[in-house]
Amino acid sequence: MSDDRLEPIEAALDAEGLFYTREDDDEALRLAFKSEGDRYFIVSYRDDAEFLMMGSGWSLGRDTDLERAMAIANRTNARKKFVKTAVWQEEHDVLFTVELCYATYQDFTQHFVRLLGALRETTADFFSELRLKD
């Protein structure tokens, strides 16, 4: 058996028919993939082998009311399981992440589809609320 901790996740992506790319550096092991047209990433930091983050980042239009976006993010964080939503003011971006700890990433693969679904749903709900006029 390989000691590559991302191997089970790569197998899960393969099982779902998702194409991915991998990029490793001194800080982290990273996977990037697309699902249903959206881009996602998975990060495993070298200095914290049990921590795993999966997420997606989105640009907000320059005309987006960032105070309103942050309020929606706060409400989203209070309502949703697993997913954290963060608005980055300087970049006009919003980041959706699932951050969890696992003894083995094999455990993550058992929940991959559910967690990816939670990311999709949270993203859709955030932007749906953002588009609503007060």
C-alpha cells in the first residue's frame, strides 16, 4: 500500500468520473477538479496530516454590496452543515470550504459525494440569496 495520503481521494474522484490535476509543493498537496462545470480544490497540508480542506472560490462582481454578501455568508454559516462561507473584501471573492480532520483520508472518501453536494448547495443558496432584491 502506498503512503501517499491523497491516493484514496484520487480513487474517489476516479470513481465519480471526475478529471483532476495534482500539484504538490513544500507546503501542501493539492488536487483541482471540475464537477458539473464548477471548479473545486482539495488541500492537505504537509504540517497537519489529519487536516483536509475541500472547497471552491468564486468572484463577486465589483458592484456587489460586500456588507450584504458578508451578512448572507454569516446566515449561511449558521444554517449549513459542514461548509464555511467567507467573503474576501479586497479580492471581491467568496470562498466555500469544508474543513475536517481524518485519521485516514479513506474515511473522507466515504463521505465525498455528500460533502461535494453540501458545497454545491451552499454555493447555490448563497448566490440565490445574493441575487434577491431587498
